[in-house]
Amino acid sequence: MTHPSAHPAPTTSDTVPDPYALAAPWAEELNRDIAEFDARAEFPWEKWKTVQRSGILALPFEERYGGRGGSLTDTMRALEGLGRVCRDAGLSFSASTQIVSAGVPLQAFARQDLAARFLPRIVSGELITAHAITEPEHGSDATNITTTAWRDGDDYVLDGGKTFITNAPIADLFLVYARTGAPGPFGLSVFLVERDTPGLRIGEPLAKMGLRTSPLSEVVFDGLRVPAAHRVGNEGAGFLILDHVMKREILFSFSLTLGEMDDRLERVIRYAKTRRQFGEAIGRFQGVSHRIADMKIAVESSRKWLADTGAKVEAGRDAALDIAATKTVVSEANKATALDAMQIFGGQGYLTGTGIEREVRNAVAGTIYSGTSEIHRNRIAALLGL
């Protein structure tokens, strides 16, 4: 599938001196007509070209694939910078999904020939990717997915369905998690499926509350045949791959969130200093100043959790509890600070012009995707032996 967004890969470099600044030169382009795209729930193809030009999509990949050779921390910083300057959280979310859904697992687990065939065009953003994990009856319970893949000669045959698949309506490639063995985590395998494969049906975009410029839909597999050579990793290695991917999905997408919160805090402080009521700036009222103080605490707590957990993952240490806590802390901080901003902006915040109401809608999603807050609290409790 040829997209209007096709663009050559960014120039590679040996170092990324300031990944946080990669998105900054493109802020005006990224923020053009956001309200209109959001109202139409339309993916902004021209802005996707801007994301490509920024080099962020190429950051965590090896230079032999057209990447920039950045570290996990570099990528988190770059995405934080993107969240800081780009008010289109849907576009940013699709970009983060692009990095982690297929590119990261292909580089880490795929055979060299499969990686070499697809990664350069994933890294450049020419091919848009999605990962098909969630099912109608199995969301956070990913180890019990029921989509099946059975070996038939040189192919696997896939049957089943997925839902809430980010980027699905625009994706060229799907990384599909399917059951090849017994129930439980060790019966899962992963397959790379191209969009035009017979037996693949992509549903219409699902209307949703927020992140509207990041399209998602259902995906159905009906006797779909995928070459065995498109299996990523060994048969039965699906849970290992999923664990690797989900750690990075949380770190990357919530680094975006940190940048968004940081920008929101700055706007709220500026507004509280200039908006006057009863003869003085509203920031001098304790009811307002305490909300802003709590917003600052939330932002910095999120920053510390992300930095510490990212360092732990990068060092190869056990970070299961840290990932669950980080996701919970940052997602809930984002929702709380968005609501605080709405309250401080008052009537102006409730109107669409400031973008605050859109940020509230977007923030709610963070407590649901990548595992709900309740699921992550269950995970933390289990890791504590409860």
C-alpha cells in the first residue's frame, strides 16, 4: 500500500546530542489545524511527513536499517520532546505506536532477512505499523488470547479477531499475536502480516472520545495464510516478545504524556499570572495556587518514575513492578492535571479554543490502554506477594 506520506529515511548520525530537541523545529507544522483534524477524527497525513522529517521514528534503530542508533533513554527523551511541542496527542500516539509495534520486536527478535526486508521502510515511516494483541474478550488478559495460528506446510493459517488496534485503518504491516500451542503464556507466537494478505479484514475506524487523530479499528483473520518465514522469533516465544514490547510501549507513550503535562503546566502558570479577578491575578488565590503546586508535584513525580524505570529496563534489571507503577502514576497524573487545568481555565477551558477540553478527553485514555490502572494495581499487589 502506497501512502501519501511516503518519505525517504532521515539522515543517520552516530550520536543524538539532544534528542529532546528533535521535534522543536517542527512545532508550527505539527500544531496546524489541530481542532479541525480532531473534530473530523482524521489522520493528518501531511503532519506524518513532518514526524518523518524530525528523525524521531528512526531514533532507536540500528544504522544498518536507516536508524540513528539511539538508546532507550534517547528515545524516551525524544518522545517527551514531541509531547512537549505537539498538541496533537493522537498523532504523537500513532508515532509512538509506529516505533514500538513492529520495529522494536523485528530488530530484537526477527531473523536478519525479515528485518532487512521491512525495517528500513518502518524506520523511515514509509510503512505504517500496528500490533494486533487485544481481543474482544481478552484485553489486559493477553496471555489467554484465542486467535489461533496452525502450521500447514510452509505457512501458518490464522483465524480470529482483534479489537482496539491503534493505526489499523492506515497500517501496512501488522504484528499479530496468536496461539500456536497450549493455553497460557508459552503457547503464543508472533507473525508479521502485510495489509493486502487474503483473509485479512480491517474494520472501519471506531469513533472514540479522545486521541481522535490516531485511528483504530477491529482486525479479523479468516483463514489467513502467512509464510512461516514471517514468524518473528521462535514458535512459543510470543510472551517473551510481548513483555519486551509492552515495557517499551509504556515507557515511550508515557514519555509523550510527560511532555504534554509539562507544557500544560507552563500554560496554566502563565494563565494564572495574567488572568485577574477581584483586582488581582488568580494565581494569588490559594485555591488556584495549590492546584498548580499539585500539578508540579505530579509532573516531577512522573518524570522521576519514568527516568528511574527507563534506566532499570535499559540496564536489563527486573522492572516489572516499576513498569506497572510508572504506568499508573503517569496516566493518573495526566488525567488529574488535565482536569485541574480545566478548572483553572474555567469557562475558557470548557471551550474548544484553548484545547484544554481536548486534553481532558485524551488523558482519560491513558488510564485504560496498555493495561488499565486496576490491572496494574493487581500486578503490583501480586508482585508484593498479596
